[in-house]
Amino acid sequence: MLTGLACAVAFRARFYNIGAEGQLYLGALAAVAIGGLHDGTGFDLPIPVLFGGMMLAAALAGALLLLIPALLKTRLGVDEVVTTLLGNFIVLLFVSMMLDGPMKDPMAMGWPQSVALNGDLELGKLIERTRAHTGLLWAGGLALGLWLLNRYTVFGFQMRAVGANAHASRFLGLPVNRVMLGTAMLSGALAGLAGAIEVAGRTGYVTLDMSPGYGYTGVVVAMLSGLHPLGVILASIFVAGMLVGADSMSRAIAVPNYIADVIVATSLLAMLVATLFAHSSAFWVAVLRLATPLILGTLGVLLCERAGVLNLGIEGIMAAGAFTGWLVGYLGAPLYVGVLAAALAGAVFGLLHAVLTVPLGLSQHVSGLGVTLLATSLSYFAYRVTCPSVNTPPTITPRP
């Protein structure tokens, strides 16, 4: 979520930060440099002061790292995509050097690993016996703060203006270079904080495989959110769900967990194509029209799954409900009567599936497929009886 916020902030001002991965690692290293148990003790400071210093050091490390590409862009016009991307490799090599040198844990048995973080600086658990920690609250609070910054502050307005049209902003007297530098430092600080929170909340030390690509995933999250800070929360949950679900599926049925990357990448490309039609009312009407049956059908399956019943007959039940609603409207009934009739038809076939599987104990898979075949066949048969010589169903306009 934090790397998504970092990318969303930068992208909003048309500063394309692809270096969140490196900023995350440098922030994590800075956090351990302040809060680590160096020589077995660490700094002799009060825990609140040490915790604040650790987070501040991580934020500054990320901000100063991104300041270099920002200066190259504003002063020399160097493409920030190239500099931030190459910066990732430089930072990873630097971190590798530090983990094999000054910050190496002497108890790591030769493994490149930093000294451990002071246990008192670790983030608390939100839910016991899980890996959910209070870093989630940090990320949510920062997302809300960034939304308020964008919405209600002068700097937020300047960021949006520069992102919309830098040349027009400069013509109007806005300090474009200063806004770009400030945005870059804010973005880098967020990515650096992501590294500190990852260390304090999950690992407790820095390793070269600490991040499975959180910085690059942040780019996807930012784009899926439409660069909206609050949208980052939803987009990050979606992407995280894909990754965790793919990992669980890989362990359960030996499906490669890289399928999650395919799904996430496909979602990103679909979202980018959708932005071409973002201002078309007809496009959104079509989206909502297609989404409505999918939402209702998914809710039906979800309810069955919650009750421990696998319902493979949902396709046939939807077809029977659609035909019943159409038939009632075709016969001249009001709209609400057609909706109630469709719901009743679905309930009847759902009850049939329930009776076959629960009291009688028949296979849920076979019963579901049988219900689908029965419902679709009955619907088609009834349609041919109602309209024997018509290939296309007549259009109806139900009375309100």
C-alpha cells in the first residue's frame, strides 16, 4: 500500500518514480541503522525517541535517494524513468555490500543479513496469531492524509496543476521545479517508510530477498487506483488478494503462483484501455449493465459456499430467472411482478439443488450440473412454446 501511495503521489505530478523498490530497501537499511542491536545493544535512547528516529531516518533515506533523479530531471531534463530504474540496481548492490560488511549480523552464519531490530521497536499485532500488524494503520492514515493534502492544500493543488500541464503551470507562475522536487521527496519518503514498516512489522532485519517486488507492484497499485490515495487502499487489497490467493492455490493444487502476476498485469492493461473511455457515459452504462448479473450471481454462489454447498447450477438458475422475468413482462405484468417472479423461479431451482444435495446426500457437482441443464432446457422449451415462430425474443417494456 505504501509503495502504491509513493507511486501515486509522484505520478500525479507526472514524475514517474519507478525506483520505489530501491527506496524501500534503503529505508529499511536506514531503519535498522538507527534501531538495530549493534554490538548486541543498540543506541541507549528512550524507545519513543528511537522509534521516531528510525521512521524519520527511513523517510529521509528514501526522499534523498529520489531527490537525485528529481534534480537531474528539473535541471538537465534527464528522463526520471531511466534514472529511478537504474537506481534500484545501485541500491541493491549497496545494500548487499552493507549486509556483507558493516551491518552484517555476526550470528547469521554467513548469510547476508543485517543485525536484528530492537524488539521494543517492532510493530504490534492487529490480530493475534496472524501477521497483520499496526503498519496497516500507518498506511491507512497516510492514505487519508495524502487525500487531504491533495484536496485541501495549496501544495496539493500545485501538484495536480503541474501534473495536468506543466507548461501552462509555469506560464501561470507556479514554481514547477520546486513542486516537482517536493513531490519527488514526498514519494521517496513514503517508499522509505514502507521499508521501515516492513522491517518493524514483519522481518525484524534486512535481507536481499526481503521484498518480492513491492516497489514494482506499487506501480500497478497506483495505476489501478487511478492515482487516488484512497483508491490505493482498495487496489492494494485487490493485488494482495491475488498474490496470496495464487500462493495458496499453488500449495493446494500445484498451480504456479505466477498466475497471480498474469492476472494483475491483465487487470492493469484492461484498466489502461478503460481509461480511453472514462468520459463516455455509454461505456459506463454498458459496464454497469454487464456487472449487475455478475454481482448478483456471485453473491448467490457466495451464500451457498458460506453454507458449505457448492452450487454449479448458478448458470441455469440465472437463465431460468431471466426467462421467467421476461415472460411475466411479456404477458403485461408490472416490473416488480417480473422481478419477483424471476426471484421465485431461481428459488425453486435453488431449492431443488438443496434437496438433492443436503437431505438426499447426492454429489453437489453432479446435482449442480443437472440443475443447469434442466433450467436452461426448460427455459428454451418454454420460450419455443411461447414464441414458436420467432427466433429473437420480442422486446418488452414492463409497466412500472
